[in-house]
Amino acid sequence: MKKITINDLMKWKQEGRKFASATAYDASFAQLFESQEMPVLLVGDSLGMVLQGHNDTLPVTVDDIAYHTRCVRAGSPNSLLMADMPFMSFATPQQACENAAKIMQAGANMVKIEGGEWLVESVKMLTERAVPVCAHLGLTPQSVNIFGGYKVQGRDSEKADRMVKDALALQEAGAQIILLECVPAELAARITEVLEVPVIGIGAGNVTDGQILVMHDMFGISANYMPKFSKNFLEETGSMREAVAKYIQDVQSGAFPDSEHTIA
């Protein structure tokens, strides 16, 4: 696989070419994903749940993310590698820069941060200092205690309008990717259409430019539960390599997510 950059994703958006992505946490699975030409990988703070066994992502540290980023980069030298900024690691712009430096030095190409328009100054400061940003909107797992659980976001018109405004403000501040989690497909389509930067969805229908799945969900080995929007591709194919290839193919064709795996 050739080295993937944000310019590739921008070109694909302009061409209407959908792309797949997945979480990864170690060199072996990163190598598996790269062998199947998965263009984008994410070292997610989901590792707190799927690797460490916590009930949420809040205990994950910057050092945890940096460690797993180094592992994934060793296995996949050519993917566009995003890494999460953990809970309270970007509470201020200065703090965001200091912690992002550790993550970028571990091998990430981009950091992902959760939140809306309040992040504008942090996004500006990061991008001015050569740190690309993916902004995460919708169900932001670090806000689980504010939301009162893992719930769909943006169902009513006021909150939907707010999310569109947030997405535009973050793009203007310099964010190069927007990730939407657990939002109605109609809202995801609206945001994808108005933004110039690529939009990656999870639980947001097949209208976004890209899709992402937690790898444990893709293989049906999640310890807790399988979200409605996820699919066990291993059950369908019988081999991990074929499961990854099928996932990538179905995202590119628009076959996944279908109506069964879409939030109305």
C-alpha cells in the first residue's frame, strides 16, 4: 500500500469515492489491516474498554495512547494514522499542544479530539503548530457522564443545527477531518454535504465519505455488546483477512452500513 495522506482523502471526497477505516491497537493487527490496504487507522481511547476492561474510556492516559500508537505505526507504516486525545488531555489549548506533541512523536499523523465549537482555539493552535486534527462530534464517549449513557445525538432540530454549526466552525479553525458518531443519517448527510473536508461516520449511515469500526466489533469479539450500527464481518467470511477485505469492499460500494445498521 502506498503512503496515505490527508490529500488522498480530500481527493476521494471530491471524486465521491468512499473509504474504510478501523481502530487498531497493536502491530499484528495493524499489519493485517495494511496488507488489505485499509487506508486509515485509529488508535482509539476505546482501548480502555476493549483492551483494559473498563466500563468507559475515561481512565485512558496519554501514555497509553502513545504506547499503542508506536505499536500500530510499527505494523502499518503507510496508513494515515489518527490517535485519540484522552479525557481531559486537551482541556486548554496549551495542554492540547503539549499532549499532542507526545502522540505525534509516537507516530501519529493526526490527533482526534471530542467536542464542538468550544474547541476552536485548540484546533487553531494545534494546526498552526503542525498538528492535524480530526474533530469528533455526535456521541462523544468521553462525555458519557454528561449524556447519561451512550445515546444517539442530534435527533431534534435545535441540536442538529448546533452540530452543523459546530462542524463548520471546526473546519474553519483548521480541522481536516470530522468524525460523526451515532447521529441520524439525515443529519450526517447534511453535514457531509456542507463540509469541504472528509467526514467519517460510525452509526451515521452510509452517506458519509468514510466509515470506521472498532476492530473488535468487526470480528465479533467485543466483550460488552455489539452496537446496532456494527457488523460481525468475521461471522460472514470465516477468516480475519477476508473479513477486513469484505468490510473495505462493502464500504466502498455503499453496501455497508445498510438500513439494518443505520440510525434513523
